[in-house]
Amino acid sequence: MPHPIPRRHDIDALRVIAFAILILYHVSGVYQVDSDFHIVSSYQNGWLEYVRIVFNRWRMPLIFAISGIALGLALRGRNPRSFMLARTWRLLVPLVFGMLFVVSVQAYCEGVSKGTIETGYGAFMWRYLQLRPWPAGTFSGSTHGITWNHLWYLAYLWMYTLVLLALMPLLRSAPVQRAIIWLVCPRGLVWLLMPAVMFFALLVLLKPHFPETHALVGDWYLHAEYFPVFVFGFAVADNAAFWTGLTRLRKPLLAIALGCILVELSLKAAGQYVSPGDIPLWAQHVPWGTIERAARALYMWSALLAIFAWGHAELNRPMRWLPYATEAVYPWYILHQSLIVLAAYWLIPLRIGPLLEPALVILLTVAGCALLHELVIRRVTLLRPLFGLGPVPRGAGLGRPKAAPLQID
């Protein structure tokens, strides 16, 4: 019998908050200047680029670290092979279903808005489900015949879980266990921030040669960033000394993160708005690009640690809304970007204004996620596994769910 999974209310709450931020982040892609989002509004705002940077540096590392923590807690006392089979079902079934029947609406709206698709949705779906390649540029991923768009996270998470479970005999060996305990033992602020050096090296050495693709194969920079934070989450999941020490340092971690993002944003703004002729001679010899990358790396890591530290201090307690929200995250994640694209597709031609349009996109997205999850997905037995939900226990109702293990792990 596996040991009961300890409740980490702070991790549950941070996961809910992280995916709520993800919804707003993807909405902002519709309105960013020079956006490469699947559909773009004419109401674009230059300041969104700076807001997106603030969140973009740590939003996906946070989600992968949370997934690693969830894995570390859920794997206690369980056989890695049977656990991987269960996780494969939990991750790949929603991924395949989502690619076929949820993400497809994004491809259709994108193609129509570009003028590369002129048929109706029914004809498009008939062609899309044949899984044959489309002409290049029809929609994102069209040359593969099918796309996963925002669902790339599920493929990456499945692969990372598979690799980590394959390494379990090594990770459970006594020497490695002692090394992990030594590495995550609280030794003060400087020791805690040392991984930022690795992330800086990745920015300098790897990122210029491997731009982000979310294509799984060949996406080496993102793998080099996301897999270590996933393993980090797994390693510290139930290390009480680490969490106690981290919480004590939450204020200096927050101060460092704020200082670093101010440096990065200031240098970015200076590069955009200061002409080369206005730069003093002494400043022309300063390696500003290197300083910006160093600030970025330190910001990502210190912000990630600060979020976990403040979350552990303030959110590690039962909350009435949390069990339901924990259950809802997976279906909302699968649905949200398709609803964003669909809402924007409907609203953009109406030209209703730069405030009302994004407000309605957010409202329609949230309302669509809430209604589809509550009234359809969680109540239809056949749909539950397609959106990552487990079966309803025999004799249990569909009222407020009990606190359950983290879902997307």
C-alpha cells in the first residue's frame, strides 16, 4: 500500500495561481506589439512587453518545479513502473484528445484570420483529422498535419517524468540520497542562489543557438532550463529543513528578485529608447548585454524561490475553495487557450475598443472554462479522463471535492 500523500496546501494554491496567470499571459499575447500569437488584435500595447517579461521569466519554471514537487510527494512508497503507466494515461490521453478536438479550433481561427483557410469549420475538421501535412504557414505546426500549441507542456512533462523515473534506482541509492540532502541543506542566501550561475551560462552558451520551439525534439535550451527545476522540485518535495530555511529567507529573496527585474527592464528600455549617440563614452565599454543576462538569470531563480518561500509562509493551510480549484486546473488548462483564440476571433472584427475587447476576451474565457468544467466535463464519465480527471469514487457526489493529490503531475 502506498503511503498517504501529505497535503501541501501551498503547492496546490501556487499551482492554481500559476495557471490563472497563464490565462492572463496568453490573453496578453493577443495585444502585444509584434506578437506571434495565433490571433492578434489591432489594439496593441507596447507596455505589455514589459509586463510579460516580469511573468515570463518564472511562470513556466514555477509550473515545472511544482510538477516535480507533486511527483516527489505522489511517488512515496509506489512502484515507479506502475506509477509511470498511470501518469502516461493521465498525461497522454488528454494531450492526444486535446490536439485532435480542442486545439483544432485555434488552428482554424488562426488560418481564417491569416487568409490561409477559407473553408467552414466542418470541412476544416474533416481535413484536420486526416493528419496530413498542410502547406507551410497555414497555421502554427501545419507542416506536421496537427498541432499541440499550448499543450506542449504535457508532452514535456511526460518525457521529464519518464526520464526521472528511469533514474530512480540511481536516485534512491544511498550515495545520491546523501548528496541530495547535502545540496538542498539550507546554508544561507548565497548557497541558495548559486543555481542562477547555471541559468546564466545557459543564456550565454545555449540560448543563442537553440531558440525556443516547444517542439520537444531539439528544444535544447528549454530542456536545459525546465528539466533542472523539475528535478529540483522532486528533490526538495518533502525536505522539511529546506522549506523551513527557505521561508526564513523570503524577504531578502523578494528584494533580490525585485532588484534584478528592475535592472533587466531598465536595460531593455534603455536599449529601445536611448540612441547610440546619447550613450556616454565610458558606458559604451560596459558589457550591458552580459549584465542584462545575469540579471535575468538571477531574477528567474530568486523569484522562483521567493514565490515558494512566501507561498509556504502564507498559503500552507486549508482553504475552502482550494480542493475545487485544484480539480479544475487541468480542464481549465486544456480549454483556456482555445477559448481565448475563439473569443478574440469573434470580437476583433467588431472593433469594440481597446478596453472592452480584452475585458470580454478574459470574461468569455473564464466563463467558458467554468461552465464547461462544472456542467459538462466533471459530470460526464467518458469526458473526465479526456480532461485529466480521475473517476468519481463510488458513492461520492459531485459537490465540493475532497482535497486530492496534485492533478498535473
